[in-house]
Amino acid sequence: MKKEFVVIGLGRFGGSICRALSEQGMEVMAIDVDEDRVNEFAAIASHAVVADTTDESVLKSLGIRNFDHVIVAIGDDIQSSILTTLMLKEIGVKKVTAKAQNDYHEKVLRKIGADHVVHPERDMGRRIAHNMISNNVLDYLELSDEHSIMEIVANKVLAGNSLIDLDIRARYGINIVAIKRGREIFVSPQADEKIAEGDILIVIGADSDINRFEQKVMNA
């Protein structure tokens, strides 16, 4: 079954989500107060609507409570973001993801019931910083304030060693949950799996442990 989404706010962040969901064949209602933006997505989304989502009666008239997931991607207007999120939860929307401008905004969104809060600019900045610091880091995903998942390219130090030889969990407190080798992906690799130079290691753990692993092994 196709999932049904609503994207509120069609700036760069909301617009990219709307396009990606539509390309995946999902039903998407795109909403913005700016008519020009709505017109831009009229041929992309399943429905494109000019609407003020801080008005509860408008949300009810659009039947938004019947959608699987609503993304509040409103840009600089923090008040509208908060009011919209509050209204969505009050009318019974099951899952709301909201974009936060800062940590204070996130706290408010969580207090009023947002199921998930994202910081796209902050998170992208961190990913770029990690990539700039180490040539071995391909990607970075924050799981919480202290834990992350990272894609790391295996270097000569790791090459030829098995996971049991390296004993990374005991030495560094992190786990290699998968290995990408060309088109193959080894999920939960065996302890005797030998690492080849250029393998992509999917590593999960505390940021402090991952950083220690990077400094002592990846940058050796």
C-alpha cells in the first residue's frame, strides 16, 4: 500500500522531501501559504494546496488527520511551525515530523507532541565537517546527542585483518554492523571475515569511541 504524506512548507527542505516522496510513488499533499511555491509543485505532488496551516478549521477541511505522516518543514517562521505542529497533534495526526531552527525550537516542538524533530542544516554541517576532517569518512548520521553511525573506508592498517583479530568492540567500544564490498553488503559480518583495503565499514557507537577509533586507526 502507498503511504500518504503531507508536506507543509515548500522551501528547499520541504520541497526536496516532497520531490523525493513523489519520486518513490508516494501520495503527497504539498501545502504552503505562497501560491507561487504551490504552483511549482502542482505537477509533482498528488495535491498542491495554498493554505494557512495555523488555522485548525483549514487542517480539518483538508482531512489531514487521515494521512499517515505529516512533515512540518516551515522555514523561518518559528511561530507558524509551533502552531501548526500543535494543531496537527490536537486534531489527531498520528505521526508528525517537524523541522527545528535551533535547540530551543526543538524543545518546544517536542513538548507539544512532535514525534520526530530534525535539524537539516545542523546535521548536514556535521556530516560535511566529518568528511572534511577525515578522508576515510564517507558519511555520518547522528542517532542521538552522543551516538552515531558512520561509513568509513578501510585503510591499509585494517586490511588483511579479520574482525576477531582487530577486536574493535573490546578495544574501542564500537561495532561494525555491516561491510560494503563493491556491490555486496555483509550485514552482521562473521568474526573471521577479513577486511580488504577499500571496504566500507558501517560503524555504530558513541561519538567519543568512534573519534578515538578514527584517530588511532584510520588516521594512523
